[in-house]
Amino acid sequence: MEKICASCGTVGKPKKQMKGSFIIEVFLWLCFLLPGAIYSVWRLTTVKPRCPQCDSENMLPLDSPMGKKMLIEANKSQD
């Protein structure tokens, strides 16, 4: 589903990004079972859609009122 970025106006499919480190996650799983599980759950809860252009978390659906307004303004500036 395409969205529009409120920061830079890019229209596109947001990329998903999670916090933390995969290497630390693997290390914790190999050495310590419970901390590895806790770290994995924490990482999964931090997944956020981000703008593919500017890496902002301010992605709006195109069918939302603000998304429609930004899309109209972006089209006017291209004309």
C-alpha cells in the first residue's frame, strides 16, 4: 500500500525498519536463552514503517484527509 511522506512528500511503499542489532540477537540466543527471547520480542515491537527517501516515520495513507491534501499540493507544484 503506497503512502505519502509528511516530511519530504515522497509517494511510495514504506520500508520496514526495526531497532536493535541482529548480531546481538543471535549472540543472546546462542549464549542465553531467556535474554535472547526477550530481546527478540522487543525488536519485533519496534518495527516501524519509514519513508524510503528520507527515513522519516511520518508516512500517511493516501486515502487519509491529510494524505489527500498533501498529494493535491504535490501535484500542483509539479504543474
